[in-house]
Amino acid sequence: MTTLAHLIAAAQRQKVAAQRRVSDAEAKADRILQRCKDEGRRTVTLEEEERIDALIAEKRAASDLVKEATAEIELLREEQRQEAEIVRLQSQIHPTGVTLPGQDRVIRVGAEARTYQPPQADRDGRGVTGPSFLRDLFMSQVHHDPAASERLARHGREIEIDNPGFALRAINTGAVSGFVPPQYLVEMFAEYARAGRPVANLCRRLPLPEKGMTVDIPRVTTPTTVGVQASENATVSNQDLDDTMLQVPVVTVAGYVDTSRQSIERGVIIEEVLFADLAAAYAASLDAQVINGSGSSGQHLGLLNVSGANAITYTDASPTVPELWPKLADAVGKVMAGRFTGPTAMVSHPSLWAWLLAERDTTGRPMFEPSGVAFNPMGTTDNPTQYGSGPQGNVLVPFVASGSVPTNLGAGTNETRIIVADFRDCILMEDASAAPAQLRFDEPLSNSLGVRLVAYGYSAFASGRQPKAISVVSGTGLIVPAL
């Protein structure tokens, strides 16, 4: 509700600003006509006519903005009314008067809780209340428990209502919607000590096509041309457009863990812990693929291996931040000059970020400080110690640390890399957001009462769509010294 209110307020401000532009344009045009009248002229000059035409165009454009803002405000208010009605209906619980046989409680109709919710302790703080998604999945697949199957089916209907497209995608892969994990399970992995997927999250995210094991993206290799016409009736510039197909493989990122039946049937939230760790491993593996993938043997083509990317070499036996700085500027400039956009982020290993934070100038002052503190810092440290929750700071562009950036490259296997890129040109297509799309229990270990929890997901990464949008800084200067 608060978000909608903010959007409405923003749209109203845009509407008021556009209305002011309409009034200003009208007033300026009236002043020109009044001056012409005061001077006793019956016609305006050519310059005045051009000015009036420009003001009329300005008025029309501003009027269109007023109409668009008005329509947007109406849509937002309607959505606000619908949300308020949903909240009102959910708060209403009406007794039906129907009593269950053998019980004295009355059935009540109202807002129903989700089938699966995060585990919570009971009143005494001893046990865990509510059904477990993964335990039900195990009981349904292994023991064919009808109650567990019914809860999974209900959860599948909830997924279908919330996100019909995703539920359909899951069914089309040969599974059922009950296999799609509930959202709280998806979010659990963030607390585990894994590198996560900070670089994957920088990329432009698109849904993976429903069919096929490759995604074809056309790339213009011969552009059209235009030029100044030499003279009237002279032939103008002409060049037919030509393209080549960039073929991106659909990659399967998967893993499994073996455990005992006893741990699931008699343990407490063991299955949630197992899935959380698998999901964390999945995220870190995907991030490593986005950065380091070789593009062969079923791998993504990682940013460090894109052919034609801008290469910047920093060779230095005793690297310093001031000497590294021109290389970073060069990496930014090459994206601007080659792609004609601006890079959206700079990525490197957390150890390099720590080195930047530790460097001091000749007077002993840190070179990287919070915004507004230092007089002339080389960079800012607005979020220096928060990993995976956005940029750590700003080094010409936002700096993002990822533990998946290698530190064993170069001749001495001790160099890291710095990636500067317009990540809007790096397209990551996924089955589901930030977690494995499918999971299931298998029984390859039945002779020892063991079960196998398998998690996997499909993705396709188009890193080579615009090679000049990527700069990679390498060399002996990126042997980060011990702090």
C-alpha cells in the first residue's frame, strides 16, 4: 500500500510539472503575440513564428505527459482500491454454523494460510509446527503417502495462482507443480557461507524459453550506413544489413546429496537444511559459470572468456592503487568508446576490494572513504562490508565483490581479474529466480535405507552478444599483496 501511495505521489508530481510546462508555453506564446500587437504589427517575424511553433510543440508534448500521468494515477488508484479490498476480505472471518462430527468447533471461512510456511516452534518452544514441503515430497515419492500428495497438490495450485507461467514451465519439463519449492525455502540459502550470485544478479534477467537446448540470438555484423547526399538526385549511402547467429547453449546446473531415511523421517527440519545448502551451492556455481565458464562441455561462456572483449594489462611488480587507477579508467573508457554506452559495474574478488580499502595516501589517509567524508577520495565505500546485497562502493562505477572471481590466474597462478562491463548487454535466462527450479527424491541407496535429494536448474548466458561492452583488467599488477 505504501509503495502504491509513493507511486501515486510521484505521478502527481509529474502531472503538476507537465501542467506547469503547458502554462509556461501558453504564456510565452501570448507574450510574443502581445508584443507584436503593441508594436502595431499585423504579422510576426520569421524568428517569432519559429519560436511560437516551438512553444506549440512544447505545449503538445507537455499535454501528452499530463494525459499519461493522469491515466497512470487512475490505474494506480484502482490497484490501490483492489489491494484495500483484498485486505478487507482477508480480515473477515464468518462462522458458517457447521460443526464437525464429534467435535465442538465451528468451521470458519476466511483467509487461508499457505500450505507450507517457514518452520516455527510450538507454544512450548520444543517442537516444530506445520507440514514440511520436503518431507511431504519424500513421503509422496518414496512412500506414496496420500496425505502428503494432497498437500503437494494444494501447494501446486497455489503456485499456479501466483505465477501461472512458471507453474506451466515446471510442468512442461516433465515434473509437476508440487515439485516447485515454496518461497521461504528459496530464501533460506542466503544465510549460508557461500559466494552467492552477486555477478549473476547484475546481468539482465530474462525467462528461459520453454523448449530447446540452445537459444539463438541474432548479432548485426554488417550495419546499414547513412551519409550526406553529395548533390540533388545523387545516389545516397546504402549498405545492406547482415547478421550472424549467436548460439547460446542451455546449461544444466545440478547437484545431489545422499542422506538416510532416518534423518528425514525422524529428524527435525533436516531436509530444509539439506535443500538450503544445495540451493546455496547452486547459486555459487551459477555465479562461477557467469564469470569463468569455458563455453564448452556443457558450460556457459563466462565473462573472462568472451572473444573480442577489451583487454587491459597492468604489469607491476609492486602494485599500488594510484598506478592501478589509469588501468581502471582505461577499462571504463574502452566500454564507452567501443559500445557507446557506460559500464554499470566493476567486479573483482573481495581480497582486491580489501586491498583498495587498506591503501593510504602519502599523508596516511585512506583513499576510499564514505561519500561526503573525504575531500578528494579515489572512490567511496558506501556499503564496504556487506557482501551480496549490492555494490560495496564506487570506483568510477559501482564496485561489486564476488568470491567466484578467480585468484589463481596468470603465469604464477596468483593473479585475480577485474571485470568492467555494461551488464545490461549480458543476458542471463533462467528457469526460476535465484534457486534450483526442480528437486526430487530418488532411491538409488534402498539397500542401505538411503535416499538422494537431487536439485537442478536450467539457464542460458549470452555473454558474447556485445563483446565491446566488457573490459577485463589482467596482469602481474593484480597479484594482490597480503594485507
